[in-house]
Amino acid sequence: MSTIERPATRGRAAMWVAPLCWIAVLLDGFDLVVLGAVIPSLREYGDWNLSTSAITTISTFGLVGMTIGALVIGTLTDVIGRRRALIYAVAAFSILTLLCAVAPNPFIFGLLRFLAGVGLGGALPTALALVNEFSKKQGGGSASTMLMTGYHVGAVATAALALVLIDPFGWHSMFVVGAAPAIVLIPLMIKYLPESPSYLLSKGRREEAEAIAAQYGLALEAAPAADAPVATATDPVKTLFSPKFLRNSIAIWVTSFMGLLLVYGLNTWLPTIMREAGYELGAALTFLLILNAGAVVGLLIAGRVADKVGPRTAAIVWFTGAAIFLALLSIDVAGGIYVMVFLAGCFVFSAQVLVYAFTSANHPANIRATALGWSAGVGRVGAICGPILGGALLGAGYAVPWGFYAFALVGLIGLVAISSTRNLGTD
């Protein structure tokens, strides 16, 4: 490294990795909920007069961008470095989100959502790869689930802010607030976020990797003997399709597709579905808040369970719970609906995060970001289908109760897919 840091400085820097990645993922949580929160206002805004199909198209634009971002940036992180990829992703998303607030028409709004999605799509797999690498307990689920609490804290905060901001300030204010964290986050990331030692090793920069590993208490692969043959560069995408990983790759992609279909389908349309069911706007937005509050609690529990029984077993349990509680949402239980929504949130969102934990635990460090990027990228295709499914059911008048049965079936397919995987370890 070019400069030698004093121990106190190194100690302070070591505390920043997880919080910085957590805040980056919080922005993904904002994006998860913001469109669902502003849809009722967008439908009545000015001369836009957005139909259900138009809103579904705009939602799809953003998710297509996220799919491209996850596949491309998630793969590029193993090429250009995880630190740089994460900073660029956060900066691009924040600038484009701010521009959404001044979009002059639905087309420009949808285009900006698409471009913001490209930036944001690469942030999640990159942050997951970094946090898992710098975690003291690698291979468990707590690092992934703790990081993903940021995802749902962001979602809860966004739903709460919508209750406060939209009525007096309009839907534009939500996108200004969504871009604001970058003002502080990006300078802190530039100063404190370290590069991945495994990435540095893959580029032959062992001295830098050893310095970072010593600073954070990480174990590195032993240096090769002087007469050892030079290893050829690994093609991370090709490795995912190799005989060792192919079965798990397909199963992970199917599971992630189903998991994110549930996450985005529910978060995009739940407030509108509840409005159609006769609830006031404030109550409908409260359901969105409760759904994601349940997700935070579920993540904290799921991480501890995954550390004890492994992320695969935990994911099987959580997809089972997701399917059950989604089906139970179809039952009219009066005030108990809030409890049912909370429990559905506990299982639905944690199930998807446990897929990421399993993916991280079952791929070696040199292809981990790529594996996570492809898991998130294919999952984003499911995220595209979620709003389309919800919009189709809503438009046809079948959202209540058949929409909940459809989502429960999606959870069941995810359960079957994750059950077909096998533990490979990271060697």
C-alpha cells in the first residue's frame, strides 16, 4: 500500500465496512417501497392520468434496469474491484433518483427509473460479497441477514416518510429524500471502505491484500511456492455453469426468481390492493410499513437460525412459512389482518435473503460476487414478474383473495427449488 496507517486509524476504519454497506443496501430498501408508496398519488397527478398498465410498465422499467445492473455490475466487481463498483453504483442511483423528482412526463420518469435501477442493481450483490468476506463468521447466515435488515429498515422508513411527506409535499419529495443519503455516504465510502482482499489476490496484489487482511483479522490463502505452477485466471461466469456448480446455480436462480417476485409483487401492489379492499390511504400505507417491519424482525431471527442449522435448512423453513402465511392473508380476520401481514413479512423477505446467504456460503471468494450478482440478476426477472402478476390480478378484479393464493404458490415453488440444492462449501 502506498501509505502506512497508524493502528488507531486502522481500528477506526475497521468499524466502517458493515455500516457503509448497510446504508448502501438501505437505499435498495427505499427503492423497493417508493413506487408502491407513490402509486396512489401518481394515478391522480396533473395530466399524467396513469392507468394500472402504465404504472406496471414504469415499475417494469426500473426492475429491468436492476436486472441488467445486477448481472453486469455484479460480474464486473470481480474484474474492477468491489470497492469501486459499490461507490459508482450508489452515486449513479442517487443522482438519477433525484432527477426522478423533476421528471416532466411519464416516459422520462420511467427512463430515469430504468437508469437508476442499473446503478442500484449492482449495489446489493457487491455489498453482500464485501460484508461476507469481512465477516468473522463466514459461511453462516448472520452477516447476510444483518446486512439485509438495512434493506427493510429502508423500506419501513420509506413507508413511514410517505405517510408524512406525500400529502403536504407531493410524491416528488420522496425521490429527493431517497437521493439525500448519498451526500454523506459517498464521501465516507471513498475514505473508509476497503478493497476486497480476495479481489486483490486475484490480481496478484498480495502485499495490499495481506495489509488489509491483517487490519481486519482475515485469513488469506497461503502464498504459492516459488516453483508452483502459475494458476490461470478464473472465468467466474463459466465456473457457475461448470459441473460442480450447475445444479446449485439453476436451483438458486429459480429460488431467487420466486423470492423476489414475492418481495416486489407485494411491495408494489399491497397498498393499492388494500385500497381496493376498502381501506383508507393511510391504512393501506400502514400495511406496507407493517409488512417490512415484520421483515426486519424475521431477518434478525433468520440469521441466528441460519448460523445454527445452515442457510439452506433455514431457507427451506422460511419458504414454507412464507407460503403458509401468504395463503392465510386471504382470510378476513378483521383487526388480525395486521398480525397476519406482519408474520407474512417475517417469512417472505427473510426467505429471499437466506438464498443470498446460501449462495455466499457455497461459492469461493474469487467468484462470490459474480454468483451473488447472477442470483440477484435472475431474481430481478422475478421482481419484474411480481408487479406484472399483481397488476394483472388487480386489473381483472381477482386480487382479493386469489392474489394471495397465487403468491403462496410462488412461495411453494421457491421451497421446492431451494430444497433441490446441496451444500458445497467454499473450497
